[in-house]
Amino acid sequence: MKLDLSLFAVLTIAAAIVKAANPTLYIFGDSLSDIGTLKALTFGLVPSKSHWEGRFSSGPVWNEYLAKLLNFNLYNRAIGGSTSDNDHSTLIDILDFNIPSTQNQIDFFKLTNPLYSTEDTRSKDIAVLEVGANDFIADKAALKSGNMTVAYFVDRLSSTVVSQLEALRTIGFKNIVLTNLATIQHTPMAKAEGIDDLATKVVTEYNQKLATAANAWAAKTSDLGLFMISDIGSFLTLTIKSPAIIAALGLTDVTTACLGAGASDYSLKTLIASAMGKDSSKSACSNPSTNYFFDDVHPAERVHRLFGYYSFSEITAKAQNSVFELNEANILSLISKYNLGTPAPKPATI
């Protein structure tokens, strides 16, 4: 019998009890955004002990900085391993329960916040939907073998994500930020598995399809205050390929993962070994802060912090009917202005 979402429900209901006057940043997503939910659900087993405080990184993640910069409360039930919909793709099935998808996360928010549409802060609250990478990872074998076409994957995922945007709007969210798919082709995982060309094709086609579909949805939706697509794909490509940005951030390694073997191995054998104090994902670098990647798929702390500040800049610009262009000069300006070429504070501060 599956435990399914019972533990997730308890965490969500507990969070919903607390009401606050400040606006709130609501995060629905996966491991790129998780601030400890999967660690709680797996009784401390996932992610590994080498990851910082249940984050899939070496320090705080991007939305923790974004909430502080906005002066918003943070509601975050993003879960590492989450796909868009478990009826389509599931990444990991451990400890006899399925990892809640973003569809599950949205459904539970609706269940535990039936009166959200009456909230005083609703006009300022922001909902972020960040998902897609795990859908690719879950289906990469089928995509690589040709058993699943790229077109089918792209159509299914983009349709699912747009339906979740509509679900958020129906709940009552007026300001919605959607992230596109991170450029997985740059990760150590993609390089090691020889799937960087496949990942490039999938990411490129998906992000194009998503932009068209999501913007078409927003154009016919009259009650939105703010809608934008945060281009994390281009952000990662720009930052990892710019020697000037890498130098300004103080990074020394943009190709290898700081953590060694076992960092993303969630087999039962590995989890039991971790619980017994035999953590296989030992640090493979002397200073995690100076790596671009902390494990084989996730950015380390300085990249997360920079994306948080970039997200703040683009959201505030959008709210003022302006645009914060994603280019090398603007990113370098952020790094200099906020002194982001240093180890990230733990916990997150601005």
C-alpha cells in the first residue's frame, strides 16, 4: 500500500495554518527549488548528507533569495524528484511512496486553501511554477532509444504545464511566473551519459513550444496582473559560457560535479547506507562554493544566488512594464552591485 501524499499533506496543512499580512511567494516545483521537503518526506535520507540542509545544492537556493529581495513570505513545497504529472512520468519511487508531482502540489494547495481567492494579499502574491527537468530525466531512455519521440514529449509536457497555469489562475493567483526548461545539456550528467545532443534538442524544442503555448494562454486570460516566463535555460547557458561571468562569480570549475559517485543515487541500498552514516557522495572538491555544479545535475550556491537576484530584477522590471535584458553586461552588473562573487550566506541573507 502506498503512503502516497499523506506526509506531504501534513506538511502542507501545517504551513497553511499560518497567515501573514505580507504578500507571499508561492513555489511549486522540483529539486531546483526544494528547500527541504523531500528530506522531510524521506526521514532525512534524500538528498544526501553532503547537500546543505536538504537543498539539492551546497547552500540556499534561488527562491530563498528572491523572497527576501521582494520582502515576501515564502511558501515552498517544491519537492526533489517531482515531475509534472505522475500519470505521465515518475522519476523515483522510494520508501513505498510516490514523489508528489507539481500537479499534486497544486491540488493540495487548492484543498488546504479553499478560500485563497479572498486573501487580501492576492493582488501582490506571486506563484512560481518550475518543472520539467525530471520529466526529461525520467523519459531520457525512451527518448534516446526512439521509443518516445521528442515531439510527443514536448507536446505532452507543454500541454501539462499550461493546464497547471490555468489551475493556478482558477485557484485565484493573479501573478504567475513560469520557468522554462533548464539547459540540461550542460550538466555533468548529460556529458557523462553522452546525451548532451539529445538534451539540446529536447530543451530547445520544448522551450520554444512552451513559450508559444504559455503566452497564448496568458493572452486570452483577462484577470492576470503579471505573467512572465523566466528563461532559466538561457540564464544557465549564458552564465556557464561567459568567462567574464565565471570570473566575476569567483568560480573555478564549470564542468565537473563537486560531489562524487552516489550524489544522485537514490536506490534503497544507497539510502540505507546513508542512514547508517556511510554516505557515498563524498565531496570531490575542496571548495564547493567555487564549483558551478554541486552534483551531477544541480547548480552550486553562487549560481543559485545569482539566479535569485536575476529573477528579482526581471520580475520588478516586468511589474513596471519594462524588461531586464538577459545579457552579459546586466549579469555582471548584478554580480558587482550585490557582491555576488563570494560564498553564499547560510542561511540566505541579502
